[in-house]
Amino acid sequence: MTQPNHNHLQPITLPQQTKLSKSVPLRAVLFDVDGTLLDYRRAQMEAVGYDGKLLELVNSPGVQSYEARGVPEPQGELKEFLEGYFQRLSMQGALMPGVRETLEALKGKTRFALVSNGSGRVQEARLAIGGIIDYFPVRVYSRDEGVAKPDPRILSITLERLGVLPEQAVFVGDSAKSDMAAAQAVGVDFIWFRPDGRFDSPGKRIAEVTELVQLPELLARQSGEGEK
């Protein structure tokens, strides 16, 4: 099996006046799921049979709200379609590039948790198929908790279950609207992951990365490893 070549990695971008070194030890890394750990776009495409109109439907505000919170409750043909869609979605476990390598590099150095705007029934199946579920002893799903990002309460729930303070954790996610906003509201440092390099939204973050494999080095710097 050919090993990935990461010599092409872009440098980690740090927003101006960012200070990486934390005054307290880093004890936990929280991860978003879709678009960060799991390839959501690919999963959706597979689940709708690469039908552009159906893809547009499942990304509509109403369906996204139902996926994350269980409301509004769909009716009739839409309800029947979504039952099949989420069943097919639960069978999609493709990982984003570098996920396993990144988790292996960080394993044993910090604790992991994941926070997802989705259903535990669907996401647990996908994470198991992807082979990464056992990395995460704490897994929090908005549909099950009744609260979704950007509401900071879902991150507070996660931190409480980890037994760590906000300043002892970082949150890695791909969405400015939900992930970064929730992190800022609860006081957790945020690392923005975007493979396309489009970091054009305002908001507080400590770093921007285009590849997950940049995280181990970044977090080592953040925790002060290797400093004299």
C-alpha cells in the first residue's frame, strides 16, 4: 500500500497576534465529525445516488435542522424518503484524508472527544465503518442531546463528560458558522480546518490548517512541547 506523501503541505497559518502557548496544559482535543473526520459530501452523494436535486434537498435548511435537532418533523413522502436516506447515510464511513494518521500521532498525548450535529444512530454506524470510533471515549450528538452547534451548550456537555475546563481543550472543525461560533461562545480555542484553504470568514481561532496531519505539530507547539 502506497504511503501518503505530505511534502506538499501548506504552512500552518496563524491569525495575527495569535499566541499558541497555553497557560494550562492541553488535556483534550474535541473534533467535529462531518467534514472534519468523515467525508460528509461523499457520504451524502452516495446516499442520494449522485442525484443533484436530491443532494440539494438534503442540504436544505429544513432537512439539516431535522438531521441535527429532529425538528421540523417531516411528513408524507419526505418522511419516507428521509428514512431511507439516513439509513443509506449510516452506511457511509469514508474518512477525510489523514484522519487515522493524525489520531495515531496524538493518541496517548491527549484525550479525544467528538461533537456532531447529527444522530447517534447514524454517526455511530459511520464511525464504526470508518474504523475510528474507539479513539473517542466521549461522543456527543446533537440529535440525542436536543442542542446543536452553534449553541455552546453542546460543547459544555462534552467538556463536562471529559472532566476538563474550556481552557484545557481545543476544538477542531470545518465550519465557521457552527464550530467556530460554538467554540468562541464557550471559551474553547478553535482550530479551523478547511482543505480548500478558504479561511475568509471572521471569528476567533488560534490556527488554520488545510490538512489534518498538521495538527500534531501544531498541538505540540501549543502545549509547549520542545520549548527550552
